[in-house]
Amino acid sequence: MIKCKNCGILIEDETAVCPLCHMALGRGESKGHNIYPNIARKTQMMHFLMKVLVFLGCVAEGICVLVNYYHYDGRHRWAIVSGLYILYALLCFNVAIVRKHSFHYRLSQLAIFSGFMLVGADYFGDFHGWSLNYGLPVMSLVLCAATMLFMVIKSRSYTSYLMLQVLNLIFSFVLLLFLLLGKTTSIALTWTAFCSALILFSGTIVFGGIRARNELQRRFNL
């Protein structure tokens, strides 16, 4: 236990600076054990683990590229698809460990990564159009369900998920435009995704009252 000579408080860990007045502590005084968690060490371990995973992912993708190159039949470029899955896994892990942003912001990042991964896997896998017809609408529906679930769990801060709803509504509207322009063929699934996003957003605005409207005004500077 160390006593600060400036403010007189007793400090029970091995810090060199007083947490109250930021005065340097004397070296000759008795010291105790560190009772605070070592956040810096944990962060360094997670970053080291991330580097290891990136290295292993690069090695795995390099092997996939070599195998695909020597067994390429002129049609299937599956090594690109495997690279997309490896990249997606690394991005998801990075979003999970880097917590500089809020939870709904990280959830938005995962949704964007998932969309690019689905389209990329479809495009480089002979492009049968399943990502636009089925993958992305289903992802929009899953995002709606996840948003509703987290709004119920965190009911006191439900307005923080409004931007995620706006993102999903715009996303589902783009899918609807593709359908109306004849680019996609999944009528029921696309309309279901758009209507679900619209109903969720409208319900939040109506039942959220002044809190929801204030959140929109704050976000869009209305």
C-alpha cells in the first residue's frame, strides 16, 4: 500500500502515479499488490491473436490459390470464394475484439460485410443470382429480427437502433428497386423484406414518440 504525499490517499496497487492528483509516487514506500485488471496486456494478447489469424488466413488462401491454379478447369474460381470467406471471418473477429464503437455500429458493419461476402461469393461462383434473389433479402429479414430483439433487451436505449433501421430500410428499398427493374425475380421475399423494415421503422417512430423523433433530428440535423 502506497500513500500519496500530495493528497494523502492510500493506493493499493503498484501504479507509479496517483490516480487522484496524478502526482508521482515515491519509490521507497511500501507497495502492495495490483488489484486492477491488466487491460493493456489483454489488448496486446488480442492483437497478437489477430496477427496470428491473419497469417494463418493468408497461408490457407495461398494454398487454395495454388490448388485452384493447378486444377483450374476454366470455369470455377473457387479460390476467390474461399478468400472472401476467410476475409469475412477475419473482419468479424476484428469487429468483435475492437470495441471502440457502439454495439449497433458494429452490427451495421457486420451486415455490410455479410452483404459484400454474399454478392462476391455468388459473382465468383458462376453467378446464378441467388445472392440478390434470396441471400440479401433474407439478410435484411435477419437484421430486422436482430434489431427487434436487441431493442427489447435494451429497451432503455432502443432509440440508438434507429440508424440501423434506416440503413436496413434503404437497403431493402434498393432490393425492391432491383425487383421492379427486372434485375431480380424473388417477388415475395423482396417485398417481405421491404415491408418488414418499413413496419419496424414506422412502429419505432410512432410508439417511440418524442424520443424517437428527437433521435432522428439529432442524427440528421433536422
